Amino acid sequence: MFSVLAGYYKNNEKFRLFTKIIVVWLLSRLVMLIMVQVMNLVADTPHNILYYMNPWDAEWYKEMTEAGYKFPRSTGMANWAFFPLYPMICRAVRIITGGHINTYAIGMMVSNICIIVAVYYAVKLAYLELDKGKYDKKDIENIIIFLMLAGPCAVYYGAMYTEALFTMCVVLCFYNARKRNYMTAGVFAALASATRIVGCTLIVVLLIEMYIDSYKKQEVMSKRILYTVQDIIKDGRKLLSLALCPLGIFVYMTFLKHFCGDAWAFYHVQRAWRTQKLFPVIGVLYKSCTGQLGSMSDVKQINGIILGWFCVFALLLYVIMIARKHYSAGAFGIVALIIPLTSSVMSTLRFIVGSFVIYISITQILLSVRVRSRRIIMVLLAVAEVVCISAWYFWDGLLM
């Protein structure tokens, strides 16, 4: 029996990849469980993994899963700041299971399934993005699997948060766009835009991939953009796929218009969280990186500095990606980060990780170093993830 499975593992690429993903996923979740006991010992508390894994926004998603959208609290905060697809899926699972399973457990189950699917297709996307003639195929898949399941901030993908679902939609959009399955890519972009506002910017990915596709058919440089536009207009499937991209957010805005009378309520309610008024992007980054965030506490100032410089580093990586001809990935990374930077650096660590494309950049960097150095770096990254898990369990504001 074992020899049959071993042979199947060796000869079936899909089974081998899936098995590898599951093994790393199980090991990473085992570490999370062990850290629960460590945290209970350190803090002298009796909490379980559901408590530690689901701070901050998870409470909102739990409320939405159980009771749907509600009008604002006395603080001015309202759960319509959060997009509907993830809580809708969790609610559907809750209904199917008859409400007998803890809501946080349902959210974590949905997230874990999504990230497993995301990692599987992320590997396939990495094959397309990275030169398999230059890099070893197994090295590519090993690094992608490690980064997304056991690398820094992978803890996000196990919580009742939208990161796993959004990442899955982004990966599937990219993968299908690279395969020239534009309609399918548009569907996943629509699902992404029903998960987070930046999901609608995946239209940039489709446009760039369509341009690259047309680029090969038109040799005259000055006519390539016009040729691409004409090609899109003539091809109904391409035009429809682009129209699908913002569908999720449009449906949500229509719902909000009827629910509370304000189609932009998800945007307007952000004032309850982001009280500071800073000049978009440049002002936000400057004030954050230099520790000039007004009357905030010292801890929040330090977090702001760390997040500000991390955003600068991420933007630099995205520019390098474009220089290395990962045009759609680099462009999406920049656009997806600029949107939250119009108001604050809060939660940008989650947004950068959730947009996925940074994994392609880091993978390429790791592939370019010697094997021994790569292994040392990956061990350090695994240690960094243990630190991230500890910080997440401690409800450290840097990771929120």
C-alpha cells in the first residue's frame, strides 16, 4: 500500500504538489497549536486557539456571520466597513451545519481551505511568472509553499479574516489572466472586489495581460495601445471580463444604497477608525516613517515607523518586479498598496501580504542566492513567523 502511494506520489505531479502543501500546512498549524500552550503558560491564562487566532476584525466578521449588517455603534463604527463575500460564505457554512459549530471555527475553516487552494495555484502561477529554464521547478514550489504557509505573517491565513479568501481570488485571477482565460479571471476579480475594495483594481492585471497579448501581434510600437483597445472592443469576451472586475463592489454599493441610503457608506465610515487627516500616500508615508503621527502613544508611533518603512520596501520590490518584466504583478502591488496609503499605514502589513504578489518577488530573490544561504534565510523567516504568531496572540497592534 505504501509503495503504491509512494509511486503515485513520485509520478503524479498534482498529487505530489497537493501532498507537499498539506504536510507544510499541517506542520504550520501544529506550531500555532503549540504556541497556544506557550502563551497560556507565559500569560497564565486558560484560552484556546479560537481566542488567540481571532482578534480585532474577526469580532466584526463573527457578528456579520451571525447577524448580518447593522447600523453604527455609539463609537460611529459600523460593520458595513467590511465587504460581504467572506461573511456570506461563513454564514452559508453556519446554516449548513445548523449553527452547531463555533462561528470562529467556521471562519478559520473557510480561511484554511481558501489558503490551501491559493497556495496550489500560486505554485502554478509561479511557474508562469518565473523562468523554469533558469530556476529549478522544485525550488520554486518549495519556496512558494513555505512562504505562504510558514513564512512571516502566514498566521493571517488561519484566522477569521479575509486574507485567505482574497489571496485565493487574486491568485486565481492572475493565473487565469496569464493563461488567457480572461472571462474566468474577470469572475475571480469580481469575487475579490466583493471581498475588499482593492479587488476591483485587478482590472489593471487584465488590461496589462491583454496588452501583452496584443503586443505580440502588432510590431509597430506607436500602434500597440490603439490595437489593444480595438482588440478588446471587437472581442466581446474580453470586454465582458473587464466589466466583471468591479461587479462585486457595485453590487455591495447597491445594497448599501437600499440598506442605509449611502452607496459609499463603506468609505465614509472609515473616519471612525482613521481620525488623522494626512496628505494621501506621500504625506502618510513621510509622517509614518519619521514618527510624526501626532498625539499617538509611543508604541503606535513605533508601529507607524515600522509599517511606513515596510510600505516603502514593498513599493521598491514592486518597482523591481516591473523592471524584471513582471508587469501586471508589480503594477497591481503598487495600486493595491497606494489605495490604503491614501489615509493611513494601519493594517498595511496585512494588505501587502494579502495582495500576494510580494511572494513572487521574494521567491525570485531567494532563488538567486546560493542554496546554503537560502536555507539559512528560510530558517530565519520561519523564526520570524513564530514571532508573528506570538505577536498576533498578544494582540500586537503592529499586525492588526
